[in-house]
Amino acid sequence: MSRILISDKLAPECRAVFDKAGFDVTVKTGMNPKELAKEIGSYDGLVVRSASKARGDAFWTAAQKLKVVGRAGTGVDNIDLAAATDNGTWVMNTPGGNNVSAAEHAISLMLSLARHVPQASAEVTGGGWGKSKYKGVEVTDKTLAVIGLGAIGRIVADRGLGLRMNVVAFDPFVSQADAPAGVTIGELKDVLAQADFVSLHVPLNAHTTGLIDAEKLGWMKAGARLIHAARGGIVVEKDLLGALQSGHLAGAALDVFEVEPSSADNPLFALTNVIATPHLGASTHEAQVRVAVMVANQIVALLRDGEIIHNVNQLPS
């Protein structure tokens, strides 16, 4: 009987899939890396979200029996892929499970930023009114630049078109012929220069780390607003701070940060033109059930039937 450890909080539907398959399941959340390394030795499969870290020599030395790590979500930066491959462990994620939720959150951040929703709410619930302080802007007929036209970026573009925005996009792997109807493809400098709102939807990798730096922020037109709900590290936060403090950018809405959890003394949080959420892109009931069921089914398919689904590493044949 395969043994499965669920080490992060997941929808109960995840365990239900394993129970139905007859697997032996342990749910033990909140472990630090040392505790996880001590626990992992007897398991064939590990299910994580983003809190658990399948990284470090102690973990992989202990995980000799581990055949698969399933990430209930897309990003696998909390898993050492090279170490997993050397260990003979498959790593799988659940692409697509969070797409609608992540895209809708980006749109909600854009609208909140345009209308100062968090600041105005805090004002009213704090006993004030201050109506004159919160004059916003409409998004209709404004230009939305979508940076990265993957699955999430395409949904954001579609929602932008639905809001009657002019949508432009940059993606080095997407030509105009492959772009969604109504979306104009351009070079990064050009789309940043014409956008009123810029929404980032690229993965974090060697090519995108620090992508939005002082130079790129300078390409954005004065008064533009930045929405960042992709991955921390894509935006250079100190450069964004400068662009906001100088008044070059009118505001920024951030769901991800270079260091997470972000500390209260992050200087960006002292600015009145910044709104922030704690990496909520995938935090909807629908998305969490979807990825929990997906990852469980993928692990069952591997351990019971030898079927490999949505692997992000490749083991020698």
C-alpha cells in the first residue's frame, strides 16, 4: 500500500481521492524543514502547496523512498527539481487549476487600484468619510498591457476586452497570428509605453527575475499603474518604490513579493498609492478544490498505474 503525506493545508477532497484508491494517508501540516525531513522517510508520495519546502540535503537524504512530489498549484520554486531528479523522484504540478482564480484576482486588483477601494474602505470603517480624497479613474477605453500571454494572461486579456479596454500584450513566444482576437502584440518597450495599466503574468525563471526594473518602469508612461500577481522577484521592489515615490507611476497593486511573507516594514506599504494582498491569486474555494483533486489523481495514476501526468522534471528511462 502506497503511503502519502499531505504536509500543507488542502481541500479535504484531496484526501478523499487517496482514500478511495486505498492509499495510506497522513495529514500533518505546519512542519518546519527540519520536522519535514524527519517525517518524510517512510512515504512514497508527498503533497504540498507553497508552505512546505522539499529542499535541502536533510530532506533529500531522508526521502529515499519518495517516488513523487505533487504540487497543488503551478509554481514549484519550493521544490528542488535537480535533487528530486537525482533521487529518482517525479515532481508534478497542476497547471490550469488556478488560472481563472488568478486572472480574476488580477482584474480585481486593477479595479481596486483604479478606484482606491481598500483605502476608501479603511477610511469609512475607521469612522471617516473623506470622499474627496478618493477620486479614481475609469478603465473603459484605457489601455491594458498584459505581459505574458500564457493561460492566465489570456484570461486577463479576455476580461480586459470585456471591460471595453484596449488590450496590448508582450510575449516573446506569441505572434500576432497566435494572439487572442482583439489583442495587439508588441515589443515590451512599446506596450509599456502606451499602457495605462500593466498586468504581469510571466513565470519566475532566469529570464524574468528582475524583469521589471528601473529601466522598464521608466518605459511606462507617467501616471500608469502596475498590477503584479505573478511571482515575487519579477519586479525589483526598490526600483518600484522609487517610481512610486517620484510620482512617475500613479499606483501599484501587489499580490506577490520578493520575500514572502512580506514584513510590515516593507517601505512599499508606507505609500498611500500601493495596495497589497498576501498572495491570494489562487485562494478561492473553487481553485483549491480543483488543484487538490487534480494533484491527488495524478499521484494515484503514477503510483498505481505508472502514468505520468504534468511532470516538471524528467527521470532517466
